[in-house]
Amino acid sequence: MSKNQEYAERYANFAMVQMRKYGIPASVTLAQGILESSNGQSRLAQKENNHFGIKATAAWIEGGGKYGLYTDDKPDEKFCSYATVGDSYEHHSRFLKENKRYADCFKLAADDYKGWAQGLERAGYATGGNYAANLQRIIEVNGLDKYDRMVLEAGISQGKAATEHYSFPMERNEFLLVTSPFGMRRDPMNPDKQQIHKGIDIQTNREAVLATEDKGKVVAVNQNADTPGGRSVTVEYERADNSKVQVSYHHLEAVGVKTGDTVNAGQQLGVSGSTGTRTTEEHLHLEVKQITTNGTLREVNPAAYLAEIAQKGNIGLQLLSDGKDLMAKFRTQEDETPATGLADSPEDWMKKLLSSEDSGIRMNGNDPIMELVMGMFTSLMALAVQIDGKEQEQQMAAATQAALEKRIDLSQLVPSLKSCELVIQERVRPVLHAKDSTGSYSHELSAAEMNRLSLILNDTAMPDESKQQRIGTAVNHMLVAERAARSYEQGVEQRGQPEGLQIR
């Protein structure tokens, strides 16, 4: 996959949201982003989240907009600085829509990318020559016009909907991963406190969030990223008994609808993100409220609502948290969808998370080295949670956390150290991080070391207690060798310094 295509896949949802809102072809927006930001790698894109080279006007600055100083046509020109890439896409659309010199572009068909490219060049969007030709080449070489067709086809299908349809809030093949369910929990912003979690947190990766039913009305949109829930959308659905259900989506990177819009099941409402003052990482916080016929408002467990949606829409997805399907207890007897309880083991659960695209944290197991890493990592995790003496549910929760963080605490296996953990990343060998009385150090595992650990872990005839001892010994030897190598290098440097001084 080319760098242009990687950029397009990463930001396609943003461009399609803008196309729905403003009628600007998604292909043109993506091509401009690719060209103006050097595939998101320019200093302006990296430092300011500015993907379209838009300069800061006096009105922008007076309105509190931030800016950075960069050399363009002349030194120290002011360019807009954004909190998120989604903000850059939104401002780019408004910049075109609200500027009269681009008015002719908006008279064109939404899929006329050639006309749009030529119109942008005629209106003077860029000072360089051949701007239209460059945009058109990027679109055609990378097939970006497919995103225009996706938006238009979705609009047609929604307009023709004659019967009721249902959808889950994210597109998945098997399951949605819930990292924090409904109910009492430890406050993630203040671990010393307990709080009532009025929704569920779904693991996401900058992707489309979807309406769940037909004929929904957008009753609230919050575009302020600095509120607790960040950018959000609330959609209301009426029931036959005149009660209503409200579904709210929080921490969005971008919102693609406005208050008063009517939406249908599967229609994109925005893009998931991590905006808001009460979030530490990307996820979708989903809340559901019921408004009774007498106007009483009450919180509903989203798992119960999604179980209803799954039954009505014959949707075979699961809502998994620590290996357990949260919808199982809400299914009716008429619903023949098999209820899934706890997974067989923490090791199996972690393998599922690291290998499935649905989890949002999948690692590429096609690479033989990564396959070895994943197998070793999951087996080590299972061994580590056993030595802690945790109950099954605690072990499953530990497996979820380890998979999300891609980190395992091995301190129990190496008690001579203050701490020891193994960290894995995509396309990088695993790294041991340890602390002892002398300080902190890290060690990258070689292929031979990974094989040695895997042989121990995969020995079915060896008792777990023996595995724990042998793994602990092997890890300790690796770290001792790392310390010895570091001490030797420091000694060489120290011995070499006086010699260097004498030569001078």
C-alpha cells in the first residue's frame, strides 16, 4: 500500500463526513490533504494538525484561534493550529463554503472531482502551477473516487428504505470490545474514587459511528471538544407507545450531522476519537436513556438496548467484556442467538483480542516473527496471572488490560527485581523493562531468546510451577547479560576518556 493510500484509509471517514455535510467530494478533500500535508508528514501537519495549509486570518486570531509561524511565500507566516485533525478537515470545508470565490465549485455535482479540482485552481487555492492536474492524478492513481461513491450510494439506500432496519453503533464482523461496562467502577481520572458509569466504553480506532435505528432525529450536537464528553451526538427514536429512546455518542473526533437531521440505521453520524476532558485514550462512550410517556427520564444499560436491537435486526454480533457477552442476560427466550459466557481461558481471550480486527487492537500475525511474539506474549500473560492467584474473572480482566496496553507485569516471576515487564509493539521485537537496586534498564529480545521462552511455555508435559521457575530464571539471565554488557560499555568509555585527553 502506498503512502497516499495509507493516508486516504486513515482519514477517509473525516472526508466522507465533510462530503455529507457540505457536498465537497471526499476524493478532492483527501487529495488536497495528501498534497498539502505531504501525506500528513509535513511540519505543519505534525505540529499544528493543519492538513490543508490554511493561514490564520485576523478574524481567526481575534476569535481565539491558535496559530504557528512557518515560512511559505515569506518568512514567519501565520498558519492555523488545530486541536485535532478532524478540526482541520472541518475548518477546510467551512473555509471553502464561506468564501465567495469558491461558490462556483458548490454548483457542481458532488462526485465531479475533475470539475472541483479545476474550480479550486481557478479560484487560486494554491500558488503553485498544475494544481488541478496534480489533484486529479492523486485521485485517479489511488482510486479515491470510491469514497465519493460510498457516500452517494449510502444516501440513496437510506432514501429508499421502506422497512425498519437496525444497526450496531460500529461496523464489526463478530463482536464489539467493551473496555468499561455500565455500572459502578473505579474513576479512571481519579482511581481513589468510585463512580457510576452511565454508559459503556467501546474500543475504537478512528472509525465511523452509526445510527442504530431508522427515522431517528438528531436532538443534540456538541462541537466543544473541551467539555467532559467532548464532541457528541444524541439521536432520539420514538416507540409505538409514545415513549422515546435517546442514544448518545461521546468523545467523537468529528461530527457529521446537525440538530434536526433525520437519520436511518447504519448512517454515519461522525468519527470516533478521544476529545473531552474526561478521557485518557480513544474510545466511544455510548449512553442510552429512556423517556417514558409521562416524561420521566432514566438511564438504561446500553447492553440491554443493543440486545433489543440485535434481536429486532437479527444481528449476530456480540458485546464482549473480559470474555463475557454483556447482552446474554438481556436476551429473550424467543431470541435463538447463542449466549456466550466466559471464554475458555485468559490465554484464549487474549489471542482473540490480538488477532481479531474487531478488537481495535489487532496485531499482524502474518509475519512469522510477530506470530512467535504473539504466542509467547499470550502464554506469558496466562502464566503471570496464575502466579498472582487471581479468580477467573480477575484473570480475564488482566488479560484484557494486558492486550490493550500490550504490556505484561512479570515481577512475580523475577522476585529479585523491583519490577519487570514485557512490552510488545507492531513490527518491533519485544522489550523487557526492569528495575533493581542499581537503576532501570531495558533489553530487546532476540529471536533465539524468544524461541527459548516459547519452548518452555509450549511444553505441555511441564507443570505450570516449573514453567514459572524456568521462565523467571531465563528472564533473569537475559537481564543479567544486559547489565553486564552495559557495565562493560561504560567501563570502556571511562577508560578511553583519559587516553583521549592525552592525545589532545
